[in-house]
Amino acid sequence: MSKCRLCHNNSLDGLFSEKILNKYTVKYFLCKECKSIQSDEPFWLEESYSESINLSDTGIIQRNISLSKIISLLLFLLKLVDKKRTFLDFGGGYGIFTRLMRDVGFDYYWEDSFSKNYLARGFEGEASHYDLITCFEVFEHLVSPKEVITNLTSKADIVVFTTLLYGDTPPDKKKWEYYSFSHGQHIHFYNINTLKYIAKDVGLNLLTDGKSIHILSKRTIPKYYLFISKALYKLGMFYLVKKIISSKTIEDSISMKNKE
């Protein structure tokens, strides 16, 4: 592989080789330009996605519950809690997050090309624009990150995403579990310099906690909003949102019964 799949520069250095799915020997590279780490061309993805959610992801429910509360608090700070606002969860998996956010009261929709929608059926995203898009644990799965990022930022002024950043140097392949060689779905990795490159490339503001939650935005968002959202969540202040917004659970049930 000669070109970086993110920045498209001829600036890849070989890092190491490792077995994917316990049978395919795959090379990994570091891009000297954007600092992303990426696998060789991922020919094994159809096999990796025989199930969209990998077997070892035992934290999927707790992660979605926590993120639903943090994002609800962030939307509260961003003043995006009125009924006219619409939201999309891109790469929404089984629809857990979309259903949780609709249960809170947000007009949330689902999109995922690699997964069946089990829990948010009837709320598939079809609009061309949203007030905010969430994209959780997706960036590390992307074959062509730049194309997906460009698409997302064309549909919303704010994109909130999660992916675990590596530090200043590429992590040891034997110590960093996020490489996830066993299921082979993680093929692209980022550090803070990669995110800065992306933000500059698409002309957006970057806000990050420096670890796993990040925001690309056309508008300037105060740097402390993300940290306040996480702090309020830890302090159990999620009830603040519930006081000013009504759940869509019953409303959605009635709407879906009319379609049965």
C-alpha cells in the first residue's frame, strides 16, 4: 500500500505485521503526514462483519447508556433541546443509542450500512440535514475516513464522535487492545495530531477531551462544554434534561402501531 487512506499522501512507513481473524497476516502503517495508523487494504471485512457487533464488545449497553446521558447534557448546553431539532446517529448499530435518545425526548434517527436496525425501526434517517450527528465507535472502522467525514460534515454543523486516541507514538501491538486483531473490524487509528489535521482539512473547529470523545463543528463551541457535560453526568445531573424535555417512548409506540 503506497497512499494513506485518510490524507492520500505517499507518506506511509511500515510499523508491524499481525494476524487478523487468527489467519490473515496483515501489515500496519503510520502516515508521516496525518499521523494516522492504518492496516493494509482490508480485504477481510466481509468476513469480519458476518456479525456487525463483534462478540467481545460486552460494554455496548453500558457505553450507550452513558453516552446517551452525556450527549443529552451536551445538547442541553448547546441549546438544542426544542422539538424542531433533528439528530442522526450514524453507524448506529442495532439502534440502541437512537432508541435511548428518543426515550429521553430527542427527535433522533438511525443510519448504518453494516447493521440491522432492531431497536429503532421506523426511525431510519432519510433527511439531508440534521442539527447534530453522532458517530460512536465508527471512525476506527472506516476504509476511507475522509470521504465519510466530508459526507457527515455536509449534513450537520456539528458532528460528535468517539474513537480511542493513541498517544505520541504508535502503541505496542501486544499491549493496545484497541487494535482488535481478533475480529479485524478496527482498521484505522488516530491521535490528537490526526484530529487536528482532519479539522484543518475540512475547515471545522475541533473540540476533544483528548481521549475518546471529539467534536467537529462549524460553529465555535466553548472548550469547556464537553468537560462540563461529562462532569454533570458524573454528578448525576442528567435529570436537568428530563425536566425540560418529554420522552417520545409512548408517542413512538402509537406512531408505530398505526403503521403495523
